Amino acid sequence: MLPPLDRSLLSWLNPLRVAPAQAQTLFSVVLTPVNNASVSPYSYFYIYGGYYFTGGWHLIDGYLNIPSFTTTEGKPNVWIYVTVPSTGWYIINVRGSGRALAKLRHLWNGPIIETWDFRPATYTCAYCDYATMEYLQAGIQQFYFWAVDSWNYPTEVSIRSYP
């Protein structure tokens, strides 16, 4: 019978030198068109170029073209502003009624980080979750979500730390 191994003695065998995972601050914010802002954590979202209906319904129309909306290919959009507490992985989700071709951009001049296509008849979501997981730096983050040649009724925006 061998004595228990001291793993630190064998750590030099690790060719990748992977650092241990660092715990991340738990973070969660959920916003709706009716309650679209939070003071702590400081975050909000706003619908640009959309339609506002009584009863809390809001629509972004991907068929509409607004040339001055250069960050969203000339489309009405949901602008998301959030201050994340620590660097790490976050799940960003825009829940919407209506199956749409949609895109998400990070920062006003940043890359399109995700594209979803829920238009085909094979998708049966009444409320579709347009979700992505991104590695974010601590501090202010901005995202732009828009539909392309389809409609979307955004009902909720959430940003959560992972894990």
C-alpha cells in the first residue's frame, strides 16, 4: 500500500500550466420593458426605433430601415447597458415573443458576437431565448440586439454570471 500522493509535487508535470479557477462574484439582473432599469447593479435597457403598446408590449420591427442606426444595420434595436462587478463569464439573454432572425453586437463599434435564426418552422418557441455566453471585463458593458427581416417582441433582458 502506497502513502497518499502530494499533488503539489507532481504539479511540474502539467505542461499547460493551467491556473486554478477563480471564484466569480455572483451576479444577476433581470429587466423587462416595464421595469427596464436597476440601480444596484446599475443596468438598464432601452428600445430604439420600436413600437410601444399599452399593456407593456414592445416591438422591434426588422422590416423597418433607419439608416442612422449604423450599429444595428439600420434596424430598431434593444440597447443593453450593464455594469458587471468582476471579470468572468456571463450569460446574456434577450427573451422575445416571435421567432426572428436576430443579432447581438458588443459595444457600438464592436463585433457581432451572436446570430440566431428562429424563423424556420422547426422552431416552436412562443417565447424564444436569444442567449449567449461571453467573457466580460469588470465594468461597463453595452450590447445591441436587433431583428433582421422579422419581428420580435422583447419581454425580458437578463445578465447572469456563470457559474
